[in-house]
Amino acid sequence: MDAPVLISEQEYLHSSYDPDCELVDGHLLERNAGEREHSILLGELDYCFRSRAKQWGLRAFPVQRVRVAAGRYRVPDLSIYKDPAPRDDVFAAPPFIAIEILSSEDRMSRVRRKIDDYLEFGVPYVWIIDPNTRKADVYTPGAIYEAKDLILRTEDPPIEVPLAELFQALDE
């Protein structure tokens, strides 16, 4: 639910929210988090990237604030950066991959605005993962497609993330 009160970037940057909120043009936007399937997939994805960090030359940052434009801060479920990763408290560089795991309350219109923000900011890959349908979509600056084989891929570096294996954790 959106808070009706406008706040400044400074107030946002010096405040804590649980779970963290996003700031878009002075409006606080709550993030849907805390559901079991969301949490499990976030943990599995984080582990997947952390266990291959040196091999892939990537670093994973769960729920990291990213300034995507003036007055706009997004908090991807998982931000993946090429090494060397930013060292700021709030990142101002585009991640290599922005990953969003859908929750039951997510609405496509809000998710689409986030995707647009990421792509306009220069994020090469946006992965939207739906634990309910066990599907994923990939957004790039030039294409949108479903990962029909349940393998999420990138180029430069070439990586493959097998979603079917990660989805198995939802049944345990």
C-alpha cells in the first residue's frame, strides 16, 4: 500500500523501514515481502550466486537500495553486480541483473513500472520470477521473453541459473 505522505530523499535515506520501502517521486512504496515462497526463493537465488561468485565474477546483494533516477529508489529482491561491486550504502550504478520475486499481492502494473525503471537506468537483465506459477520472464533493453526451459541466462559473463532446481526447495 502506498503511503499518502510525501517525503524527501534525505528523509528516506536516513530512515529505516521493515521491510524496506522504495521511494518514487516522494512517495513511499511498500514492497511485498515476507511470504514463505518468496523468502525461500530469495535464499536459494542468493546462495546460487554467492556459491559461484568467484567463478562468475559477480556479487549478490539482497534487498539493496538502488538509486535508479533522481527521486527514485528501488529495492530489488536481489541485485547482481559484476566485480568490482559498488561499496556505497546506497548504490547509484545499475546492477547487471535486477531480480524480483513476485508475491501474491504484486500487481503487474506496479511490477511493470519497476521493470521500466530498471531498464531506463541501464540494467541489462531484469528477471521476474513467479513462485506460484513457477515461471520466469526475462526483460532486456531489446526483448521480453519467458524462460520456457526454466533456465535463466545472461551473456558477458555467460551464466545459467536452473530455476527447476531452485523451485524444488518450495516443496521441501
